[in-house]
Amino acid sequence: MSVPAPASPGAAPPGQPRKAATAAWIGSALEYYDFFIYGSAAALIFPDVFFDESDPATATLLSLATFGVAYAARPVGAFFLGHVGDRMGRKKIMVFTLILMGVSTFLIGCLPTRDQVGTLAPVLLVLCRILQGISAAGEQASANSMTLEHAPGHRRGFFTSFTLSGTQGGQLLATLVFLPVAALPEEHLLSWGWRVPFWLSVVVAVVGYVIRRRLDETPAFERAAATGGVVKMPLAVLARDHWADVLRVVAGALVASVSTIFTVWALAYATSDSVGMSRTAMLWVGALANVVALGAIPLWASLSDRIGRRPVFLIGAAGSAVAMFLYLWAVSTGSYPLTFLLGIVAFGVVYSAANGVWPAFYGEMFSTRVRLSGVAIGTQIGFAVAGFAVTFAARIAGPDGDDWFAVALFTAALCVPPVIAALTARETHKVPTDELGIRAGGRAAEPETATA
């Protein structure tokens, strides 16, 4: 790919947009490998290892609830990490979040089971999961800000999409690692096999640290720091000038419910006694859908550079509401061909439209002074709801956990706020980077060089 020469002394030098996008992709893939292996384990392993095996339905519900705990912790982490990132820079947050995720994930692999220490086991599991949530709170927002502020103005959608294709790559890697683990005999799987993917997070942390330490801070942030434009209280500026867009991001982020329902609840449902599909086959559905998503995400993002963020995001949000009905229906039939086909279409193609464009769509709502805070806080509040969507789905599915239509209807309802958010948002794909966020909440924001 070619990268235009910088138009001004403050612009990114040649090669930096590509370098930032690559670092965001690899770092996000490594970071979200850790996050997604927990989702697979929560659906397939943890009900037997950390909870009461005498009541399988309750054990599954509690295990899925621990998956949502990280999402509850994410808004708290977003407030803190967003503040630090807008005060001290994007690079510091990117490095910190990666180390924290690697350590907390490794510790999960070392935890004692319920048979060994009783109720202390799930308590320790929840504590480690909270640390994962805090880490994830700053990961995407810092990577998005880094790539957006390095990218050429006419290709911000394409470059920022690397962050989300990285998360899909991490999910794919997590799925591929779990395939041989899930195929182990039950005795080995529940004793030591499930721990191996978590222990591999040490490699994740080391590789990610080396990559991100070599990345330069963004020209936009360095320019703000050099001219006194770094605000002392980003949250105050955000609340005063950008509150409406924060609410839009919160609403838009609810579309992530599609991902959590697909990745966790549908996996648990498909492999339950009600349907009886194999673990390995369902893991392959996720793997193939993510392979397709790796190609679809940058294509949708590039389209948004041409026609705008809003129409592409709307395709993803509204289309996902319909596609989830088809996918869960296919799972309910127990048909492997239908499940593979509709899983790839729903998650790999349709959902990728919203997933690929939101990094640019949300980031362009805010100025450099509060971009990391705005994206982090808005997305993590919305993602918190998305995380617990799995728990609600388990309850909505009834005592036997097989009411897929109710779950599909619930997922579709969660797609309505993202559609409304997109319809009421400004179109920003042609706005110059330095002018992003100059109007928010119906008023003009202060110049980038002002201090709070």
C-alpha cells in the first residue's frame, strides 16, 4: 500500500501510518487472544472446574456471569486509563494494558479448582477476570487513537480498522488453540488441558511488549503536548463539550452484543444436550467466521472512506439483527452445513460492517484532547451491557436453555440503539483530522491548543 507524504511538519512521516496500524493489529490480536480464550473456557470448561457440578444449569449460568464480570470492570478502567492516555499519551496505555492482560490471564491458568479450595476458586477467578476487564478497557481506545492520529485523512477508516481485524485475529488464534484442547479426553481436559492456552499468555505479553515499545507517539498528541494543548482534566472537557457523542458511542457499542451472543451463548447452546453438536465443530464455525472477518473488516472500512461511516455502520447493525435469527435457527436444527454457512454470513460478513467501521466512526466524534477518554468511556459502558447480554440470554432461554427465538429477539432489540445512534450522528469521513471534534453537543469546542 502507498502512504501519501505528510502535508505539514506536524503530520506523520512516511511509513508511520502503516507502522502504527501494524502495531495495533498485532497488539490487539495478542491482547484479545487472552480475552477470548476466557470466553471459550467459560462456555465449555469452567462450569465443571469452578462451579457445582451437581447443578449443570446453574453452573453454566454462573460461569457465563464471570465472563460478564470483566465487562462490568471495563467502564471503571476506561475512566482511569482514558484520563491517563489523554494526559500522558497513547503509547503508555498500549504497553500497560498488554502487560496487565498477559499477567492476569497467566494467573487464571494457575488457579486452584473448586475441588481443591472450594468457593475460594471462583472468587479468585472473578478477581483475575476483573483485571482482564480493566486491561481491555484501554486497549482498543488507545490503539484506535494511535492509528487514527497517524493515518492520512482520506484513509482513516482503513487504517483504524486494523485494530478490529486484530481483535478478530486474536479470537481466531484463541479458537485454534482451543481446538486441540477441546479434543482431549475429558479427564485430561478438566485436569490440566484447559490451563495450557492461559499459560501461553506469557508469550503473548513478551511479543506484544517488544512490538509496542518500538512505536512512536502520535504527531497530534505530541503537537498538543508541545503547545500546551494537553488538558489537565479530560473528563471535565468531555462532559462539557462531548456528552452527546459519548451517549452515541454508548448506544452504538451495544452492537457488540452480537459478538458475545455468537461467541459464548450460541457455543454453549449448540453443545448442550438440547442440540448436541460437537465442541470441535462449533469451534470451527467461529474460526472460519473470523477468517472471513479478517478480509471483510478492511473492505467495509475502505468502503466507509468512500461513502461515509454512517451507512456502513447501519448495514452492520441492522443486518446483524436479522442475521442472528437465521444463525440461531440454523443451530437449533442441528444442521452443520446450515450452521457453518449462516455463522460465516452473520458474523464474518454482516457484523463485520459495524465492527470494521466503528473505530473511525467513534474516534472521529472527538478532538485529540479527549479522543481516548471519549472512545474508552463510551465503548466500555456499552460493552459492559454487551458482556452481560450472555447472562441475560441464558435466563431468557428458559429452564432448558433452548428458547433460541427469545435470545434472537433479545439480540435484535440490542441492535436498535446502535441504529438510532448512527442515524443521529454527524458524517465525518471527509472532515480533516485537525478539525475533528470542533463541534460537539451543539457548541464549538475550544481550540486544540487550549488548556483546561
